[in-house]
Amino acid sequence: MSKNLLWSLSMVLMLALVVAGCSKSINGPTEPLTDQQKQQITQLITSDPLFTSDGSTLNDDGTGMTLGKTETSIYPRAWGRKITSADRNVTFETPNDTTVIATVTTTLIGNVIIRAKYNLSDTALTTITKPFTETTVRKIKFYKNPFAFGPKWITREVSAAQGGTSGSLITITQLRAIFGTDTLTITDPLSYFLQLGKFGMREREIAMLPSGFLQKITIQVSVMSSDPDTDIVSLHRPYLSIFGGFRPLATRMQMVSQTQNGNTYSRVYEQSWIGLIPGRHHVFVSALTRSSIFDDVATFSSQLWGLPYIAM
């Protein structure tokens, strides 16, 4: 047998082995994650503010925002969430041997504190406390590191966040984030993935803005409810306190349009700001039924959508 023929047969055999290996990786059974791999991925999640800042961003510490006078059963002056615990649970999917999808569910437990009058003639405010439980859910994609000397898993994509109270009576249908000339439109948060890191061509990137970014940032949210009275929709983001450190800032969003469809109301709310603080953050939109704040006994009912961003 000639050397050329032996070489050709060797190449064919090597190619067959490569194809067989690839076929096994793509079509064969995926190896389950070991406890050590799960621990490594969980550590990546718990050490990154992009995935752990829900409680701190939404915690108003019972101070909230000023609402002004109303003509309802109570007359709220201010309200806010006071979160007492934020428990995190992580589950894993392995669609193939090189990808892990972690679903992170954060359960927020606390009290909504409302400072209100029962009559306009009251000279003192009454404190009304309502217990609540909200959840936030996001998905994170991890890819296996192709370099043996680096960490085994790399964070590559993160979804927007979605949550609220169980059986919410209010629904967020769309979130638009406008960063200068760039616009992100979200209709399904857990299917809307933003890419992280410099890994080739990216169609949809996480917003990475310089801390000196002075263009207007605008958040628009579409909300659907059956309440004829205006819903309570607020924007939650971090800001740098004059007393030092990051603090959560909650501002009430302004309604810019309303459409009635039978007994259902579709409303669009908007809020803008200028100025960023460095770090890996989330901006959250919280939509509440009006009775959550303007009624002293009605159940607190909410929906939450969140969008991650990085200020450098």
C-alpha cells in the first residue's frame, strides 16, 4: 500500500472521528451539570449586581414618593416598599454541552408603608402597613470557556426581568428604553436576551454607557388594567446620595396616553432623567393597581419589569 494511500485513509479516519465527536456533542445526550459546576455558576450569579440588586433597587425603606391630594377613601401623602428579605433560587437547563441557562427567581418579602389621612381635615398622618410578597425572574446564559486556563463558564447573555405579585390585577405589556439614539423594545422579558462581553458580532447588546453620558434616558411602559382610575406606575433606579453611597430612587411616571377598550384601559407612562453612576445596575418599572395605595385594606397587586445596564 502506497504512503499516499495510507495518508489518505488516515485523514478520512480522523475526519470520521471528528464528525462523530461533533455529532455526539450536538445530537447526543447532554451531560448533566455536576454539583461543582452548579456551585461555580451560582457564585458567578451571586457576585454580580446585575443579578442581585432587585431588593436594594426596589426597597424604598417606607419613604417612597409624594403623591399629592386625592379624592378617594384615604388620602395618601407618600408610600414605599420596605423589603425585609430577598431570597434567591437558581435552577439550571443544559440545552447542549456548551451552554447552561440559569433561571434566577428572587422572592421579595416585606411591607408596603403608606402615610395617609382618612379625612382632609386631619392634622396628623396615619401609617398603614400592608404585607406583600413579590418575585422577580430572569434568565442568564453561560457558555463553556474554550480556553482551559480560564474559568470554566462565562456569562454571555442575560434576559430582562419580570415579576410582581401572584395573580396580579394589572399587566405590563411593553417596555421601551431609549438611551440617546438607541432604543430597546421589550414585549416578552424572559425571551429578550442582551449580550455581554466582546464576543464577535452582536445584534443586541446590553446598554454600556459612560458615567459621563449626558443624553436623556427615557423609559416608556405600556400598562393594561380594568381600573377606570389612573394606575400607579413608578420608576426605580439607583442614584448617588449626597450622604454617600448608592440609594434607591423611586419616581412616579407620567401618563402620556390612554385608550379604553370596553372595560379595559391601555395606558402609556413615561419618565426621563439625565446622569448615571458607575456600576452594573437595573432600572425597574413597577405598576400597581390604584387600590393598592388608595385603599387601606385592598390587596397590594403589582407587576415588575426590569432592564439591566452598565455605566462605566
